[in-house]
Amino acid sequence: MCYGGEHIGETTFIVDDLVCRYCRDMVTRLVTSINGVSRVNINIPERTVNVAYDSRITDAYVIQMTLLKAGYKTVEEPGRMF
């Protein structure tokens, strides 16, 4: 999507093993370290990670691979197969 010259992507992942504050903090650090990520919202009870990013710099695949490499093995985007 492009809003006023900005290329904003947004995606939500379900991470089954996101169960505590430590996981939340770790995932937040991992995802915010990705160049182009502007916002990360995590909901522990729903086990969701919502990310806004500059689509000219990164994409959902890079975010997913970052989480997988960190050991969060069950990562999926609702309604989308990887």
C-alpha cells in the first residue's frame, strides 16, 4: 500500500510458542531490529505479532524468516500459506 508517498506494509503472524513476557520482549527486539520495521504490537493471549513496515525495504517473508531462525517454529500469517 502507498499512503501519501509512503509504502506501508502490515502483516500479522500467529506464533504458537509466544507465551510469556520474555517471549514478547525477545520477539519485539528481533522484529524491530529488521531495517524498515516501524511498529510491532504483540498480543500474548492471542499469540499474535502485528508488524508495520516500509515495503520498499522489507517484507513479511523477511520478518517470518527472522522469527523462524530465532527458534519460533510455528509462525504463520492468518489466511496465507507459506
